[in-house]
Amino acid sequence: MSERCVLFAGGATLPRPRASWRAALVPRRGLGVRSGALATVEDFLALDARVGTIVSAQVLRGARKPAFTLKIDFGELGTRTSSAQISELYETEDLVGLQVVAVVNLPPKRVAGLQSEVLVLAVGDGRGANVLLIPERPVPDGGRVS
């Protein structure tokens, strides 16, 4: 296995973490772990994370923080709607056709009058913007993250 792992954005590389994957689950102050317990594999498997392609993106008017409304095609699961606070780094026209990762089995949430059906996954860049988690290469829509 390679000593480095590839990060898609710009082909940049980062060192592969040396600690076991379990060490990454150790609760730390401020990371949102409420009970202080480690997550189990079953907890992870309960989340249904899938890949889908954004088919439309619009500014979500009325949101407290700038956000977009995304319509995402998940193949056999159909098209779902989501809100995403990603306007710092992305323009609506650049999002159409982009594959993203989203959790599809959370209860819907109302955001600025929009029924958000899926949770699009992103990572904070340390400067207040959210970077979308995207597949490193094209995969079938509806593919489950494993």
C-alpha cells in the first residue's frame, strides 16, 4: 500500500494516517461526541451514505447563512433535495454535474422553507468554508459508501 494517499482536489497528496482507524474515533473535547462512547461499526453501517450527481443548484433564499438548494440524482433511489452551506467555495453553475456524497436515511429537516431530504457531506477548510466530499473518480449514482 502506498505511503501517501491522494486527495482529489488538484491532485494534492497528504500523508496516510499512521494511527489505527479506531484512534480516530477517540472522543475529543468539542467534536460533538455526546455520550463519550466510541462509535461502533454498527453505528457507521446504520448511516446510508450514497453518491449522487447534482442536477440543479440554486441560491436558497431566506436562509440565515448563505446556502444552496441542491437537487441530487441518486440513481434507483431517485432525485432528492438538500440544502448545503457551500457558497463560499462554489458557484451554482459549477455544481451541476458534480458527484457528491450524502447520507440518505436521516429524517427530513426544514431549512428556510425547504424540505431537505439528504445530508450532503463536507469538511470545513479551517477558514470557515465547507469543502464537498466527492468521489475521486466517476462512480454509478446511488452507489453506497462502504
